[in-house]
Amino acid sequence: MGIVNVTPDSFSDGGKFFSPAKAVAQALNLAAQGAEILDIGGESTRPGAEPVDEAEELRRVIPVIKKLATELKIPLSIDTMKPAVAHTALDAGASIVNDVAANRKDGTMWKVVAEFRAGYVCMHAQAGPRMMQKNPAYKNVVSEVSGFFRERLEKLNAYGVSSDQVMFDPGIGFDKTLEHNLQLLANLRRFTKLKRPLLLGVSRKSFIGKLLGTTLNERLPASLACATLAIADGVQIIRAHNVAETIQAVRLAEALLARNRN
């Protein structure tokens, strides 16, 4: 899953692809590199990010999705917390909603997903971006994230979203300390028991810098290490900025795993 941030303030590449034309060009570039899904977002979810109003988010992402829907055959994902933005994006050609606010109490987003029979990425987080990382606390982070997924799946089913539409994302870096992130990454196989695809987003994230002392632009090797280990543990979707490099790492891991099974 290639990342396309149509934002001025995303933690990694905010501003680089802020205009629709630049965002479309970047998306086409990632697709040419081999991205199998494109995730388009118009609101930063970095810790402390300020919210974007609905009209502005629509202005940013809808022209990009409409253009890509005519140019590409691969699935387009809308990375949004707003049901109205999700609805408009799905109507414009997206087929997946990537919801970092899946801990929501209101079911409007899930009704939209059910209406369109869209894919749904259910990501774990305790709070929204403005409060994220303020005081993350767990008794057992792996068990609590697993429990969250089970409880969300029941709610999604109740709103008409079938289990086969759902993917789970443990939300690395979202309301987690360095230790929480490492525990989740070391126990990804636990989540495969839920029989739903797993998505992992670790690309360039700050926990890598905290562990290794690397700057944002020095985190590719560690991001690739996480991706290959995740594939070995049953993760099916890797969300990445560096698509070509990630594909090389993942394909090699898959080839070795296939021979190991034989």
C-alpha cells in the first residue's frame, strides 16, 4: 500500500505532494513501482496534528481520487476519519476506507462502508491525533489490541459490514510507547488468529528514531526490517512510503518463506 499524503503537515512528506497534480503524479509513480493499493489522505494524523475541516479535506483528496480512478485499475483507499469524506471518496472511485478513528462510538462511518460494500481498515488507537501519545497506558498491549479488534468486528457486523470487508491494523505509533510498539511487532502472529488480513504501517515512524537514534530520512533500513519480519508473521499488507524498496524486501521474504514451507 503506497502512501499519498495530500497535506502540508504530514510527519514524513507533508507539503511535497500538496497540490492535486503533484499528488496524482506521485500516486502514478508509486503504482509504476508496483504498489498494489494507494492510500490517499488529506488530513495529517501525526501526534498533535490540528484537525482539517470537511470542506478542505474534500478539496484536497477528491480531485486526486477522481483522476486516479480513471488512470489506474488498482484499489484506492481513502485515509479519513470523516464519514462524509469517506462517502464522497467512495462515490468518486475509492474502494477502501482507512479509518484511524476506528475506536469511534458513532456508527455513521460503518453505515457508509456497509452501503458501498467497501473494504475497511480498522486501526487501533486510544485517542485522536491531538491527544495521541499524551499518556498511553496498557496492562497488556497485545491482549488489549486483540480484544479491541474482536469487539470492533462485532460492532461492524451489527452495522452491516461483513467480516470479509475488514482488515486490522495494530496502529503502531498511535497511542503507544516504544515498548508497546515493540511488543506488538513481536506478537503480530497473535492477530492472525482473528482470520482477517493484517495491515502494518511502520514506514519512517518515530519509534524507529527513538530506538536507533536515526533521523526521519535514515529510517528506511529499519522500516524494511519490520516489513520482512511482519510478512513472516502473517501480515498481508505493508503500508509504505518507499514502495520499490519495500517490494524488493517483501518479495524476497516471501520467496524464502515459500521454500521453507517446502
